Amino acid sequence: MSFLWLLPVPYRVGVLLTFCASLYLVGWFNGRSHTESKWRAQVAAIAVAEASAVQARIADNTKLVKQQAADNAVITKAHDEELADVRARLAAASRMRVPSFCRPAAATTEAASTSGSNGTDPASGLLPRRVDEVFRALVLQTEEVASTARSCQAFLTANGLAP
């Protein structure tokens, strides 16, 4: 720095200002790189936290899927057992009879022979086979819907979702 005293004053001031500006710029660049490294570290920490949260959520979802599959199996089993009983009762039941208020008055044998072949047996009062099949199918559908509703209601009650 001994040569600095040999320079005229304006040059000395210029050298001093240049030195101060270079120190400022070095500090600024170092501070910027430090700030950027802290920011990158924060971004990396957030990414790790998000990845672990995603993994935890996937594990929770897997547990829920297994639990729901088990619950569904229990509900389906109860539903199928109930419907198997209904199907067995329908299969064992005899053909349905025409209600007495729907039967025609006692007819002569001549009228019975002209009645046609719709499958009814006027003497026994049985419904035609096709009508009986339709009624059984309707009863089965009704029982399926009722069984599904009972299964859902039991599940809701068991899990505290219904009063």
C-alpha cells in the first residue's frame, strides 16, 4: 500500500472505491450462494417430506382397501346365505293358487272344455305355469332388494354410522 500514497488523491479515492466495491460484490455473491444453498436444502426437505407423506398415504389406502374387501366379503356372504334360503323356499313351494275371490263361479263341463289351453286348472285353482314363474321371479327380486337393504343397514349399524 505504499505505492498508494504516491498517487494523486483522486486516484487514491478511485482505488479505494474500487476495492470497497469489489469487497461488496464478493460478499454479495457469497451471500447469494449461501441463500440459494439454504433454499435448495429447504426444497429438498420439502420433497422428502412430501414423498414420505405420499408413502404413508399409500400405506393407509392399502389398509383401507384390505379392510373394505374384508367387510365386503362378510356382507356378501351374509347376503348370499340369505338369498340361498329364499331360493330354496321358492323351489320347494308348490304352484300358486288363484285366490278364491278371483275364481270364476262353478262352470259346467261344457264351458270348461271351451276355456282354451292357458294352463290353468279350474278344478285345482292353480295359476298357469308362466304366471307362477313370473310371480316367483318377482318374489326373488323383491327378496334380493330387501336382503341388500338389510345387509347395508347391518353394516351401517355395526360401524356406528346409523343411530
